[in-house]
Amino acid sequence: MSYFLGNILGPLDVQPEQHDPTFCFTHEEARDLDLTNVPIRLEHHPDMTVGKIDRCFQGHDGSKWIVAHINENSIQSHFASKAIRPNKRGFTYYTGLSLQHEHIDFADGTSEKRPVEVSLCVSPRRSDCRIHSVLKAGPRSYISRHRAHKMADPAPE
């Protein structure tokens, strides 16, 4: 399973499209945005869910950060896990993150934003929303024990 850390909202004072209240987030909206268990998809495709968000938190500048995992139980998930890491030449296919959300206007004049999904993407609409760190979780303890065991065994003569 692969885990990653990234931001889905950049500093709120420098958001793109500041004139669009359906797209931009206020500090209060960002603070109240709970992304736990929101699906991770490939390029906003509804049939390509590859993981989910485990945790979210907000930076001092209003930015919103996520820790998410990618399941490796499908071809799409396996691809996603590889596509968020640099290849042999140092190129990473998916570096961007894109939040899809609903903006709901209520009759009393209030509004609310609800997350739909976060996508791995090549070119996010919010250009500063990126994957910052990737970790591959796996059977390291078994491999370490196996190597240590082999090193402790005397070599056959």
C-alpha cells in the first residue's frame, strides 16, 4: 500500500479565481472541510477510485493538507501507486492533486462546500496543490529479518 502527503488547498490569501465564491474557500470553509474517508480517484473519473483520505489538517496560512493511501487491489490502483513516484529517469506522472467539491446555496443565504473526491492529476486547476511526499508500506520487517538471518548463517564451504 502506498501513502502520500499533499495539499488540496494552497494558501487561502492567494487562491486562483478569487472572484468565484463557488470555487474559492474562506478560512472558515477550509477549517470546517472534513476530508476523512473521501475517495482518491484518477483524473476525476468516477469509476477509478484508487484509495481514500485517512487524515486532513489545516496549515497556518489556511492551506488544507491530506494524508491518504492508495489500495493496490486493482489495475488502476497499481498504476496510481507507480505514477506518484519518480521513474528511473526521475519523471513522476502524477504530481498534482485536485479537490472536487459541491457548493450548496441555502434559502437562508448561507452556503456550504462539501468534498466529493480528490484526484491524482497531471495539471490541477489549483496549480499549487501537489503531492509532497510518498511512502511505500510493505513487508519491510520480513525482508529485514530474512536478510539478517542470512547474514548470520555461516557460508557453506
